[in-house]
Amino acid sequence: MQLQDDRAFDKDLITPVDKNPLDLEQAFAAYTSEAGGGQLKVRVGRQQMGFDLQRFVGVRDGPNVRQSFDAVWADWERSPWRLITFWSHPVQNLPEKPFDDSSSGGLQYGGFRVERNDIGPGKLSAYYSRYEADSAHYLDGGGKERRNNLDVRYQIVRGPVDWDLEGMWQTGRVGGEQTRAWAVGSVGGYTFEHARWSPRIGLQLDLASGDRRRGDGTIGTFNPLFPNAYYFTLMSTPTYANLIHLRPSLELRPVQNLKLIARGGLQWRQTTEDAVYVIPNRPVAGTAGNAGALDRNL
């Protein structure tokens, strides 16, 4: 069991990710057992979860308040395989008073996932998930959201090369509108292991769709689900919606226990017809259809 108390002193605009007086962060029971030649793990209760680099499903590091789920989680692992299934009611944090957080069938998320460690030189994982919200709001429509998410990721760490590539495709409906959205994330680098200070040059590229045309019956804005804000910057500002993000980097290790990192991030909208979005998935007022609004280097 874990309690939390999150405060935001002297902040003008308080949101549920900034402040959460004393409340229950996690409280779950876990069971482990040998099954089918592998290890079975089951968790029931309020818990946190994240996949891979937490691009789309994470604990929401960055803002004050982390994301919890009232969930049933089960995974079975026998090398080189791992199978996961879960269903959850994401916890809705309220900033008013202690022990007022709750979850309900009005917001649900779940799915199943397969991982294998020895596909070529790296690790391959894929999962299908279902996102259901009874009251969703987008610039091009609103209502009940029923979104299907198909995610595939491949990771390599071999010698001086490291590379992580992930893509997600979304279909479904929001009210009377169809959803067709996508996102791709890639982080990679090369380390000159035998050079002085072991320099590593890296490049990160992230793309997420936006809605290109109002009133066409299709919502193209990608739903970032439950992202970890630190994936982009320590500012915790951008999110995976209507996004083009490019970030080259250089890392140096002068001594064994010291690493120096320099990064420069560039960000654009995938389409200026849609808005600029910030964590967790909020459009910035006045930016949709305005080509000059908040398009800048970060």
C-alpha cells in the first residue's frame, strides 16, 4: 500500500495532475506461482503500470501526480516469451480534498501483450488494447469514445548500437465520428566505445497524427492514452498528439561515474489545422487553424 500527498504552491492554474491532497496511490495484492513451466504473476487492486519507454502507457512522471489504475493484471513468463493481459479503470485524481480519487466504468482500458526476446538481434513486442471513455471531447467531435490500439515495438542493444522503434495505429469511434490515427517513435544512437570519453551520438524522432479537416466524419487526432511526460523533455509540456519532434543528442563520459548530455529539441505540429496539445492530452486554446501559434523550438 502506498499513500501520496501532492501540492502545488503558488501555482495559478491547478489541474488534477498538479495537486492531489492525501490519497491512496497504490493498494494491491500480488500472487506468484509456477505454471506451465514458467512464472505466473497476478496483481489485483490499485496499481501503476507502464510499457517499454512509456510513450503511450506509463506512470505519468513529470507532473506532481502519477497515474494509477484500479486493475486486474496477469503475466506469464518463460524465456524467451512473456504474455500479459490486463483490464483497468484508470484512477481520476481530484484536487479538492483527501481520499476523493475514484474510478468507474466510464473510463476503462485493457488488452493483451506478447513479448519475445530473441527475434533477430533484438526484442519484439506487440499488444492490442481497448480504450473506452463515456465522455470524450475533441475539436472535431465528442461523445462516447471506443478506440482500438495496435502497437508494435522492436528494440536492439548490440555492441555500440542501441535502437528503439515503436508504432501505434488507432481505429474506432468518438460519438458519430470515426477515428483513424497513428504515432511512431524512434530513439537510437551509436557509442564510440574505444574513443576518449566514449562519445555517443543519438537521434530521437517522434510523429503523431493530427486532425487535418474539420467536419469530414473522421477524427485524426492521436490519443496518447497514458504517456510519461519525461519522454520528451523535463519541462513535461508536449504530448503525443499532432506532433513532429526531432532531438539530436551527444553524450560524453569523462569518468566512469559521470555522464554529460547535450540535447537540442525541435518541435512542429503534424498539421496546423489541429491544435497544439500538452500533457496529458489538452489542446491549447486558439492554436487550431493558426499556423503561427506556439510553433517554436523547445
